[in-house]
Amino acid sequence: MKPNIGLSAEQLEQITKMLSQVLADSVVLYTKTRKFHWNVKGESFMELHKLFEAQYDKLEEAIDEIAERINKLGSPTPGTMKEFLDTTSLQESPGKYPNQKDMLKELLADHETVIKALRQNIDDSDKKMGDVGTADFLTGLMQEHETIAWTLRRYMN
């Protein structure tokens, strides 16, 4: 049964398609952060190992919330790596194991990409799709990514 919450079927379809992109980006970023957690080495090994763990824990929580939001709006949630890789705007780097500084740069760039997309999605959710609930939800996600990006940026100076 489709939700009867003041949004048309077309609006719900647009919103859940957009949320599926957000979910795909989150899963790819989670996987990359985990990869770097497993493979970081060097002077700051333990510090970065713990930092990456804290960050992928936050991403894991967000992934579940995004998936549930898609379901709340009446659509099935994508759940395969193929679906995520076909939908994400982020790039993977199979077979590459960068040094600490390049790990930080790559994660920062990905979080900034996600933040830019979320800003647009917030605006679209509110103004184009009339869904202030999703706009509010995405604002919270964006703030988490901004905090992670700020933390990563601090290592770059």
C-alpha cells in the first residue's frame, strides 16, 4: 500500500530515486572508509585507524536511516553492490592503497562531493517536490558530512 501523506505518486517516485542515489553514495563512501581503516599504515596508524572507524560507524547508521526513509515513502530499497555502483556519483579505486595523506584527501573529496549533492537535494526536496520532511532529513545528513569533512580537512593543514 502506498503512503497517503500529501505527496503524489510522481513526487514519491522522484524523492525515492534521489534518496537511492544518496544511499548509493553513502554505501560506496562507507566501503572506501572501511578499506582505508583496514589498510592505513605509518606514523599515525592508530589515530587514523580509530578516526576511520568512527567515520564508517556514522556512515553505517546513516545508511540504515536512508534505507528506512525510502521504505517509509513506499518504495523498495536497493540493496546490491551492483545497484549502488550503477547509481553512485563517487569513484572507487580497486587495487589502489594510497598513503595516509592521499587517503585523507580522497575521503575529503568524496565527503565534499556528497555535501554538494545533498545541498541540491535539500533544495529540490523542499521546492520542487514539496517534501519538507525529506529536506529536513537530508539537512541532518549534510551536517554529519560537514563535520566529517571538517575533521579530515584539519589533517590537511
